[in-house]
Amino acid sequence: MILPSGAPTTPLPSPQPSPRWSPDHLRLHRHLLRHPGLLPAGAQLLLAVSGGQDSMAMLGLLLDLRRLHHWSLLLWHGDHAWRVESTRQAEQLEAWCLQQGLRLLVDRCTAGGPPSEASARSWRYHQLEARARASGASHVVTGHTASDRAETLLLHLARGSHRRGLASLRSQRPLAKGPDGSSPIQLSRPLLTFCRTDTARLCHQLELPVWEDPSNNERRFSRNRVRAEVLPVLEALHPGAARRIGAQAERLASELECRAEVLDLALQSLFSFGQPGAAAALERRGLVALAPANQGELLHRWLELHIHRVLAARPLEQLVWRLQAGQPPGGADLGAGWQLRWDQRTLWLQQVPPQ
């Protein structure tokens, strides 16, 4: 059931006393058994619920599977305050959750909301981290699907992203480090084996309300154009394309994890004492003796490890070229106050004090 903007919430019948079960329930149940760290049995989960079909389908499935996995579920909704009706929709979602006996936490931005999609995303994850810490939740759960993953991969591919960008939207990643070295809060995406047609069907079958976001239809956003104009063509040519593209992103993520271990071993042989005050240093001569592709991989991993920043494919290629034998000493600004410097023997990282 789709609730138009501003429409009153239609009361729903109480949940059936007998457990609901479907091939979709079984698919997710088996997926979680194969990947027990994704949503561990008995864990305290904080579910990010926007009210859209993906997050509502996730909520419906996890509520039905709770009896088998013994989770404690807490719901969270973020109101960006971008639209006049967003607060009203948040109130409707809150009322529905109360009717179902579910606890929903709501955070609202100040009037006008974040200035961009990127800042809105940063705000959401900041709020989710704070709420997870306060509630003792070990996992934050979002309703991203294979369709979202396919859109992300296509956008990054068009931008010339490094393979790490193509492997984004992983099934799980640390959201925040735990205090005093304790276990980090994990961000989990259990629906990456489902696509958007699956979640639409689930909301209909489970009689879940859906609050549509009108901004999803605005073609000025690049993701919306890919969703409306690109993926439908791929699905028409090759049905199931979104799911297969998402699976390819998962394979890339697994390959990168394996490769990271090998790169870490290779970096150990290139470590240098470098320059006084350097955060980290590598032997330039040893690095440039390798094939250019391997030089790029090692530099990418080295920057990620030491300053938690990476370069896009094109700047990384330019950097590798500037480091080749015969090229003069130089430097590169990496952003966020970091610089990479090199002479004939060594390259090193240094942090530039603010002006």
C-alpha cells in the first residue's frame, strides 16, 4: 500500500498470530545463515527506516525472521526537512510503528535540511552512529538492494573510478570504531541479493505501507536518471541485469579484500625510515622497479592505510608517471592537510599545519 504525500495513515490489521513465510523469507534466512556475521543471532540491531519500499520490505522480513534469529530491533528515521511534507510523513511512520508495537527514533534536521546529497548522507550516518552508541546496538542495518548497488557501480564506472569504487556498497563495513579498542559498530546491508522489484512485491504481499519520496523522480539527480533511463534498458536487454551487476560488485569486493593482504606484505619490503617528521615513507627506487600497475596498487593501498584517503584512477596514473626513474623530486597535495613528497630515493607523507 502506497501512502501519497500528506495522506493519513490507513490503519492496518494486527500482525497475524501465525508466522508469515515465503520464498523471500527463506532466501534471506539462508543468506544470513551462510553469512552469520552480517546480522548475528541475538544482536541488538538499529534499522534505518526511511518509509520507502526498500526499507519497509527490510523491516517486514526482519520482523518475521526475528523469532529464528532472536534479534532485538530498534528503528530509526531521519527527516532531512527538504520538503514541507517530510515531517508529516515522519509522524505517520511513527504512528504506524506505534500501532505495530515498534519503537522508532526520529531525528530531524534544522529547517532547509542539508545542502547536498553528500552532506545528507554524512548527517544520516553521524546520527545513526550516535543512536547506535546510545542504544548499545552492534549493527546498523540499511535497506540497500542490488538495484542500488548496480546504480552505484554504473555511476562509478562512468566516472572512471578505481576498482575499489566499483566494489562500493559492500554487504558490511565498519561504521565507527569502538571506544577503547572494542568491537566497531557494523553497517550491514542484508538485502543486496534482492532487487527493487522484489521489495515492491514484498511490500504488497506483506501489506506494508510505503511513503514515496517525490525527489526520487527528479531527473536532475544523476542516480535517478540511471534508475529511470539506464537500468530499465539493461533489464529489457538482459532480465536480471541489476542483480548480476550487484553480484559482480560483491565479487570485486571479495577480490580486493584478498588482494589487500598481498599488498600489505609487499609494502613491508618497501618501508623506509624516510624523512624526519614523516608520517610514513617508502623506498622510491624499489617501488618504481615494479610494473606500473603494481606501483599504482601499492600506492593506493599505502595511502589508504596511513591517511585513509585514496586517489581516483586518473590522478593515480599521473602520480605513478611522476615517480618514474629520471623524473625530478616533487610533491603532490592529497587534500585534508596531507602532502606526498619525494626525492630520488624516498617518498614520504607529511601533514601540513593549518595556516
